[in-house]
Amino acid sequence: MATNPIPDITLNDGNTIPQLGFGVFQIAPRDTVAAVREALGVGYRHIDTAQMYGNEAEVGQAIRTSGLEREEVFVTSKLSNAFHRPEDARGAFQSTLDELKVNYIDLFLIHWPLPTRYDGDFVSTWKVLEEFKADGRARSIGVSNFQVPHLERLAAETSTVPAVNQVEAHPYLGNEQVRAYGRAHGIVTEAWSPIAQGKVLPDPVITEIAERSGRTPAQVVLRWHIQRGDIVFPKSVTPARIAENFQLFDFSLDETDMDRITALDQGESGRQGAHPDTFDYLPA
């Protein structure tokens, strides 16, 4: 059997995480089992879900019926915005374990900082995640959509540095300030919306590099993320696309092409999703 080509990244707590994962955001529960099974069959060993995605149970079912051992699959989930209060967070975390039907989760994140909700208190929420880390039910803990001031506050008021920060990042929004803080403090960046919801794919710079290298635009952009050292988890329900997104480790981009893609950064005008400083959505 061929060796899985996906490199592991070592987190600041000593655990490792596959650099390429499979995302299930906006995959309907009825389609999730088949999509995750397909991804695991291709060779993905890292699945990224969340309480607010509504498909944790289906992710767990796909893993249990895949023929793989639990320890072979790295599973991430994230705390719902509705459950930041400490007691609520404890109950919600147990619900994630119950939905997935697992005894532990590899990585658990605060999904959004919600600085305009809960009296701006995401610190007490983080301290609850520290409990999950301490009792072993979460092997690693991290955050998502945290800006530098949010990370600085955690550093000042708590004793655990997040293992990862999952943020929007793609050629039109490099998110360089957040990534630089992460590099300086041992926080690995995970990139969500890695192809900007498809908006970067027709960019002339991307298409020229893709044509010259005999790759698809999506492969070029995902390879750019990999060479930047970030973790990325494209999502699809199409088997051919799931397989295509896995084929990132038998080619590389030269420094010139990396720089050309990085130069596409549009700053805040390139952001596709909500801004973490103002996002305040609470699910019903």
C-alpha cells in the first residue's frame, strides 16, 4: 500500500495534525456520510466539522463504517456560538462527543470570539476548553476567527496558547497579521474558504500558473496554502473533485509563482465572510 503523502504538522502541545483535511461546512447531513466516506477512501485522514454545521453525527457514522480505526482519523469540531457560557460549553462539548460517538476529539475550537456578545467574555469559554484538554477528552484545543487582540487577551489572561487558529485565508485575503502572530507564538494557522468560495479560480494569475503547470486552478491555490505552511481542508461532495483536491503533493510552485499569488491580496476588501470583530450570529 502506498504511503499517505499528507505531511503532519506538529502542534505546540506535541500532538500532530495532517496538513490537508476534508471540510464538511455546508454539506447537508444527508450527503455527509457518503462525502466523508469518499474522502477517507481517497486517503484523507483529517475531518473538520462543527456543532453549527449540523452534521457531526454523520461524520461519526462515516468514520465508524469506513473500516479505519478511530485513531487513524483526526477529527476537529467547534463550539457553537450559542454555548459560550461555561456550563453551556461543558454540555455542548459532551454533546459533540455523543454525536460523534467518540470518547475524545482530536481538536476542539471556539468557533467565533463574539466580542460583542457574552459581555465580550471569551476568556471564560477558553478556560472551559482548558478543562477538556486537561481531562483528555480534547487532545488539542484552539480557536477560530480570532484576531490578534483576541489572541493577546488569551495570552494575558490564561495559561494555554491555542494550538491552532482557523481563519479565513486565501489569495484575496492573506490575513498576514494574524498569520504572523501565529508564527511568532507557535499557533498554527488553518485556512477556511481557501479558494474564496471559488472567486480566485478564474483569476488570470491563477489560470496562467495552472495551465503552465498542468494543474487545475484549485490545485494551484491549495498548493499555495500548503507551501505557506498552513493547514487547509477543501470540501466537495463530488468524488472527482474530492480526489483532485488530494493531489497536491506531487508538484510544487516556485518562489516566483508563490509571490505572484501572494501579491493578489486585496486586504479587507478581499474578505468573503463575516468580520470577527463584528460577527454576532447566535443559532436559534
